[in-house]
Amino acid sequence: TGHSTSSQAEIDVNSAPRRNLDLHAQLLVLEMSLTSTLAASPVSLLYA
């Protein structure tokens, strides 16, 4: 069981950066969508 535990930890170490990258990408997309929504909001209020 000790060997499988070490290999599992190895897999976690290898997959952690990928998870962080995915999370960062999701935050970036969310930030972009929020920014575009805020930028479009005054325009829609003007033309409402």
C-alpha cells in the first residue's frame, strides 16, 4: 500500500499545476465577461 500511496502523491503533484491553470483560465474568462458586462451596462442604460 505504501507504493500505491507514493504513486498517488506523484499523480497529485503532476495534476496540481494543471488544475491551477484551469482555475486561472476560468477566473480570467469570468473577469473578462464581468468587464464587458460593466462596459456595456452604461451604454444600455443610455439607450434604454
